[in-house]
Amino acid sequence: MANFSTHFSIAAVVSGLTATAFLSADHISPSTAIWMTFLGTIGGLLPDIDSDHSTSMKALFNILAGFCCFILISHIYNQVTMLELLLYTAALFITIRYMGKTVFERRTVHRGCCHSIAFVLLIALCCVHISSIIGHTAETSWLAGGFVLFGGFIHLLLDEIYSVDISNQRLKKSFGTALKPFSFSNPFISLAQVVTIVLLFTTAPSYHKTLHILTNWHHFRFSPVWLNWTDIQVWVNHFIHQAPQKLSSIHQLF
């Protein structure tokens, strides 16, 4: 399977290019584009959250702990003293980063329920709800969830590609364990994931404006006006016809 560096780099690049496309189409602001790139990159690490002692797992729990601490601080900073704020924040960070991570390691198996399309979709819908709760519009919330889903799907696809040994023309034992709809070996957990996905989708904010954004690319311009094939052909033809005359003139000077 692909390593942490590969997952991180490809998820960051693809998410960044996608966010830039939305920015060029005037669908999102520059700050939102940065945020979407970040979410897509995180999504690209999510399926490895069940891999004990992996870099992805450590990074994700650090980010999760930091995010929860940020939410806590933003809600109680004006109600407690600085010392209390530091103590509460440190306690929350340690609880999530170390205790939560330890419990998660013991309860999960790599390439189990977390390494599936259902899990990535579940986290993406959670992201939609969290984004909506903290005050973002429905369009931004769905885009946030979409980038998480996109990044997670890239991760699963990469792992599936890496399970094919092209040089020896054979399939590795890991083939078929990455890009799967849900974990067939854990039917009860998989069923719970599907039920939760349905509940989250039915209670999520409206997605109609987001669909309009995804289908409206009238303002998108991939290349500048001056860079077109007709002008390039004219310039090349002009260069081909004028080059001999210019070279002849230079030769006569010497």
C-alpha cells in the first residue's frame, strides 16, 4: 500500500488543484480554498486512522485534539481564568490525543471498517453537520464534506492501485481490501455505518445550492484569452516564414 508521504502529497496536490478550480470559477473565496485544501488533505489520511502506530493516525489524532481544544477555548475563554483555560485545554488534549488514541487502537483493525467508502462518507457527512453547526452556509458545509470524501476516496484508490504488482504482473494479497464499500468481515458495524449515513444525510442542510455550484462553470477560465491555438499557429507560421530572411540579413552583416 502507499505510504504516508505518498498519501499526504497526492491528497494535498489534488485537493489544492480542485480548490483552485472552484476559486477560478468564482465559487469560493481564497480563504475557503485554503480551508478546502486542508480538509481534502485530511480526508486523504483518514482511512489509515485504524493503522496502529502509523504517522497518519498520530497526525489525525493531533489534529482532532487540537480542533476540539480550539472549540473549547472559543466557547469558555471569557468565562474562566487563564489558568483554568490552560488546565481544561491540556486535559482535553491529553484525553483525546493519548487516551482516545489508545482506546481506538485496541478497538480497531487496520483495513477494517475504517478503510472503506462507507467510513469516509460517514466522516464527510459529520463534517457537513459540524461545519453547519459552527455557522457556515449550506454550500460551504457541503463543499467541506465533499472535499473530505474526495480526499478519502483518493486514499482508497491509491491503496488499491498499489496492491497491483505491475512488474511481476500479479495481484498482491492486499488487493480488494482497500477500495471496498464497507467491511464485509464486520457486518454489524458496517450496518451501523450505513444507518448513521442515512440519518446524517436526511438531517443535513439543503444541498441544492451546492449542486448548482457544481454544475455552473460559466465563469471558469482554464487559460488566458491571449493563449489560444489560433494565435499560436499564426505566430509559428510567421516565425517560420520570417526566420530565413532574418538569418540571411544577419549573415550579410558579417
